Amino acid sequence: MDDGVCVLPLLGLPEVRTGDDLSALLLAAASRAPVHGLRDGDVLVVTHKIVAKAEGCAIDLRTVEPSAFARAIAARWDKDARQVEVVLRESARIVRMDRGVLICETRHGYVCANAGVDRSNAGAPETVLTLPRDPDASARAIRAAAARIARVQIAVIIADTFGRPWRAGLTNVALGCAGLRPLRDERGHADAHGYVLGVSVLAVADELCAAAELVMGKLRGVPAAVVRGYAYEPGEGSAREILRAPETDMFR
């Protein structure tokens, strides 16, 4: 497109429940204004929460028996021991624990607060949502449905909201993706002044998620958006490519 990039919210999505055909719901919402139907080259960004709901990742806290460790953490920081227990079960390791916040590495390899376990917009009281089991597979399924039903070739990103070290505020990042390369490697290319770049690898999938978040958000009730007009590199990418390898992680 010659008129730049635009970000369009998917409006009118119903409350998603376990077993719902999420792809069909997304395509129906995309057929309405302001998207007016998906187009080849669009990027569909979907919050992980509606993916988790559709895939049955909601946990009723009334069914959770906390461990002694979870009870001790909860008692110290005035937390719900059942929710702490779910966080521990979703964690591969605890990176840091302070002031009632557990920074955990999930089984996917993501490092985030409380292993991504969250009560907001969970859809029912006494319920928490975990991250989808395989966000890349979830993205591939939605992309395949768009190709099969709407006859369009798009990219799909499953997003979550993360905090960041050294910076206040939250931003959306990619948990899963399909149809695009999540990183753009500019190393070896010269800038406008002839300087050859040595470290510039752009997290394209994360940047697309952050752009989409501007029209999404927990308070707006808009769990998906389309980024239109961005010339991404097509490919069979995985959001796990964005994870820094342990041997290059200075803070691990």
C-alpha cells in the first residue's frame, strides 16, 4: 500500500468459551466494519486470552489444592494460594520472587510475571487463564482457516501483554506466530552514512503486536486487530525464534 500502515480493531466478537470455533468468530468479525474483510498480506493479531478460552485453558480455582510452598508465598504477600499454585504448575523455573510477584519462565520459554496466569477477562469468577499450550500451533490453525474459508493469505500472531525490565508500563509481545518471519536481520547492511550494522535484528512480530495493542486492550473489550499495509517477510516462522538463547543472555 502507498498510504502507509493502518491498524483496525475487530469489533463485535462475542464472549469466547471452551470449544468455540475461534477462527470462525474471528473471520465473522473481520467481515464487518472497520476491517471489511481480510486481505492478502494482512496481519491478524489475537490476544492469547480468547485463544486460551477456546482451547480450554481456564482453570476453576475451586478445584485447585495449594501446596505448602504456595500457601507460604500467599500468606507472606496476601495472595490467593490457589492462584499461586497454578502459577507454580505453569512454571519451568522461578527467575525471581519479590514483593508478591513471581517472575517465572514458562514451559514455552517465556519469562514473565506469574507465568502468564491471569484473572482479568477470564470470563467467570474464581477462574484464571493460563497461556495456550502451543501458541504457534494456534496461530497456524487460524491462518489455515483464513486461507480455507476466506481464501486469503495472511499472517497471524498470538499476543500477550508483558512488562519490561528497566522500563515502566506494559506492551504487547508475540507468543505465537504463523505466516511471517518474526525477526528481521539487518546485520551486514549499511545505513545511509555507510556504517555497516552489526547488531540490528528487529523483533518485527513484537512490534506488530505493540501496534495492534493501540486499538485493543483489556478495558476496550477488543481482543483482536488487523495490521494492514505492513510489508512483512512471509515464512513459516515461530515466536520462539524471538527468545534469547541462554548462552547470549547476560541476565540469566
